[in-house]
Amino acid sequence: MLKTALKPRWIAGLVFALVLSGVFVLLSQWQLSRSTQHEPPAPSSIEEVKPLVDVLKPGEFFHGSVSDQMVSATGSYDPDKQVLVEGRLYNNQKGYWIVSAFAVNDAPKLSGVAASPRTWIPVARGWVADASQAGPPPSGTITLTGRLIPSEAPVPNVDAGPGRASAVSTAELINDWQVSSYPGFVAATSEMAGGVAVPASDTMKPLNIPAQPPAEQVNWLNLFYAVEWVVFAGFSIFIWWRLVKDDYRRDLEEDEDDEFDGENGTVSENGAEEPTSTDSTSPEQQQKVQQ
């Protein structure tokens, strides 16, 4: 069969099949790249600052549609309710987030035995390189602006110690602070008191957390097309192999026919084979039979 495959026309056919399969593979990669796409942005911009009391309600589930929304809130900090969350990066340097409890004015109050008179929300105020650099929050009525972020999961089996927290976990913080809280926290970008911006200390760096990239979704139709083009690439090689195999079988059949004709024929004066008679009866025997 190798001899048949080395015929010029089948070598040319193989080159054509390889080029065709290469094109199919490129088309498969293109479809695969399109099978994973980002979800379209929400109609309303998350960079538009909205009142916290209008965006999220305490005691409700944190909806993904409000994640990363820029919000504003007016209230006051409690300097006794502040923790440091270690292991946070700023310009590739590890440090601490300063997280303080912020009582939100005009926020809905939760009911129940353990509910506090006011509703609070954890606020990540900034980053410091060393725990000793963390100062108290500003006093008085504060109007803050920041990005609303869902609560983090607490790190299991980790005791961060007094004045520390393993994560910005609402469930962990409300147990420590004994207050009613929103199901999320705010990464502050600015704080104002009496219409004047509260100056940040030299050691505390602002967080300025950007919005997270939109979630990816799988386009199953494009994924199916990607697999389909791979099948086509393999099928083009299979077609070439099948054509070569059929040609090889035809050559074998022609060789067998030539051998069969050579065994059952005679060669004439002009070189053509003539059939030989298989009747061995002599003329005399035929004459006796007729008598």
C-alpha cells in the first residue's frame, strides 16, 4: 500500500488534505476563543454613586447586581469597633487593611433579640504597612464614598487575635462587634466631614479597589463548532487514506486478472494470447464414436 501512496497524485492529495486540515484546526481555535465571552455590562453604570440605603437592605441577600457599585452613606464611626485584616497587598507589599464599623444614618433597623438600635456596615478605610501605623477613624458625622463589595468568607481554624480579623467577613465582625450589619462592606475612596475632605494620614494608603471584571460565560454553540472543525480536520485525512486504499485494491484486482488470463491463454503470432482447447479427443477417436 505504501507504493500506492507514493504515487504523485496521492502525494499531492496528501499535501492538499494536510493544508485543508490545518485550515480546519485554525477555524476550531477561532471558535474556541469565541466560546468564552464576558457577560455584557449592566445597563446602569456601577461607577455612578448611589445612596447605600437605596442600593442594599440589611438582612437581605447580597445580590450580584449591586456588587462593585459605588455608594455613599452618612453616619459615624465607632473607634472601639475597628480591626486589622492582615495579608493585604499594596504595590506588591504585604500589610493590613483598617476596617472600622460605620453606623449608617436612615438605615432600616433590624428586629429581633440580638438586633442593635442602629444598623452598621464594615468600612475598609485604607492600607498600612505596619499595625502600629493604624490610627482611629475620624470622629463626628462623616459622609463616605466607596465601592460596595460582598462579604468575604472567614478563614477556618484561624484565630487572628485581639483587634485582628482573618477576613472582611460580615458574619465574623458582627459577632465581634455585637451589632446589626449590612451583608457586605464598603471599600472607602473618600471621607468628608462638614463638606470638607478628611485628610488621610501619611502612613495610610487609599484602597481604590477597581470593579471586578465581568464573569465569563460559555457559548455552547461556538464550543460545538470548535469540536466540529476538529472532526472535519481528521475526516479530510481519513478521506485521503480511504481513496489510497481503494486505489490499492484496484491495483491488486488488476494484477489478479492479468495472472488469471496468463494461466488460461496462449500467445498468438502477433503476441496476443489465444485460448487453448481442453478437448484431448483425437480425430480417430471421434471417427470411432461416430461409427
